[in-house]
Amino acid sequence: MKAIIHPGQSPAQVEAQRADCLRQRNIAAKFHYETRRQADLWLKLHAQYAPADTAAPYRAAAMALANQWPHADGTLIALGCGGGEKDLVILDALPPDTHFVPTDVSEPLVLKAAEAVPGSKPLVFDLAVAENLLAFIGQHAGPNRIFTFFGIIPNFCPAEILPQLRALLKPEDRFLMSANLAPNGMAAILPQYDNGATRDWLAEFPRTHGAGEGAVKIGIEQDGSLQHIAAHFSFEEPCVMDANGEQFNFQPGDDLRLFVSYRYTQQSLSETLSLHGIVIEHSFLSANQEEGVFLCALQ
Ligand SMILES: C[S@@+](CC[C@H](N)C(=O)[O-])C[C@H]1O[C@@H](n2cnc3c(N)ncnc32)[C@H](O)[C@@H]1O
């Protein structure tokens, strides 16, 4: 099976984005899922640290959606599907002729998701920056759409990703998203990130771009009223990274932000979504309340 690649993911454009990230010393999430090895390290980490009862809220949300979904041959469009496990829980509850369109910026991951469903149409695009995305999706997906958006909102400042998402949604679509929550504060969830498996995964970017010795430092940071886990690479040796024909110099003590994971409460998520015209209609929480699945509609 082959994935269909959005023109914005051409090698030249990806190289220009990589150079922008190095210039700003802030690496976009997409660059941590680029290679087969990064995808495998992330899948391993995900299997190790995902809360044990994670599937339950997805199953509950799937049943609630299926009970009110009238179309025998609609389309499930999975945004940032990763390995697709959560989207497949939703698909399983829908009528058997529902089409599956897994999408992700990572070709290895989207192909893994597509393998599980014969006849699916894997698409590769960058949800944050792709232009004319609704038209591109329209070339490969029919009407009567359900969008899923699982595990993506944590890795972006919400003002960067929610306008892009909102532009895809029409009033007749259904929309399911998930968010990571911090019901007992950020310190309680820090060990899910501050561990060897996360460091191994995130260190792949600096390692494969020529960094020598350095440390991945993981902690809690504040952005306005929201808190997130952040990971930074702290250089311990001089190095030069190349991208798009440019060279970027780093010295010992320099910092490269690698990753963020925003955490929400149900209230802060609801307030954040409403700034972008999205309302939560039903919420489904894991037993430990650290993961929520939300059936949403447009305001
Ligand atoms: C934390 S994983 C979540 C995967 C899956 N949906 C889940 O919940 O298990 C984040 C996913 O978003 C994808 N991703 C990161 N940046 C993206 C972007 N700019 N556009 C589309 N997908 C992106 C990654 O490749 C990865 O598969």
C-alpha cells in the first residue's frame, strides 16, 4: 500500500521547515516521527507509558457516536493517527461499510494504521501548515465525515493547531478528540515523560542531526494559564547542524526545545476549544481521569 503525500510534504518544503525549527531552536513535533526508528521508539514508549485503562473512554465514545450516526457508508478521517489503535476502536463501532482515511505527517505510522483496514486511503500531511487541506482531503474522502483528533492537541500551542482543525470541520461533520488531563497536578504525571524511553525517542533528532554529547532535560513549564511538560536538549559539545543548505551552530550550554505536551483540565479544555468555535457535547474519562475523549460540535 502507498500513502498519498500532500505537496506541502515535498522534501524541499520539509527541509525549509527543518531549517526554520533549527533557526528558532524549537523543533516541531513532526520531526520526532520522521524515520522508521523514531516511529518504533515512539510506539515502544507509547506501549510502556500509556495508562492501562486507556481504551475504555474510546470504547464509550465510539458507542455514543455510533448510536447517533445515521450513515451506512460514511468516512472516518483520523487526523494524526499514529499507529491508528484508538481510531480503529471508533471504526469498529461504526457500520461495516464506513471508509477509513488514516492521516499523519509520519509515513511509517500512517502506513501502519492503514495496514489494519484493507481499502483504506492513507494520507500524509502536516496538519499545522498544509495549505488547501480541505480540498486535498476532499480528493480522497467522501461526505458524511467523522474526524478523530487523538493525542495531537498536547503537542501544540492550541492557537497554532486549532484554527487549522476548525477550518476542516463543517456543521454536519462529527468530531471526536482526546486530551491528556492532569487531575492531580503536573508533578504527578511528570514520570510519564521524565524517563529513559522518552529521552531515547527525543534524542534521536539531535543525534541524527550531528549533535555530540548533550542531555535531554524534561520539566514543567507555564504558557499563559496552561501548563505543559517540555523537553530541551542541552548541548555539551560544539556542533553544526545542516538543513536546507544552511548551517546552524550550537555551543556547549545552548538549548534546543524538542517537545511540549500540554495538559488540560476539563474546564481549561472547554475554554480553549470555545475560543475556536468548538464545544464539547459529551466527555468520556479514563478511570484515573488522566485521559479524556470528547465528542464535540461546532458552536
Ligand atoms: C502523540 S502521537 C498520537 C498518535 C495517536 N493519534 C494516538 O493518540 O495514539 C502524535 C501523532 O501526531 C503526528 N503529528 C505530529 N505532528 C503532526 C503534524 N504537524 N501534522 C500531522 N500529524 C502530526 C505524529 O506523527 C504522531 O503520530
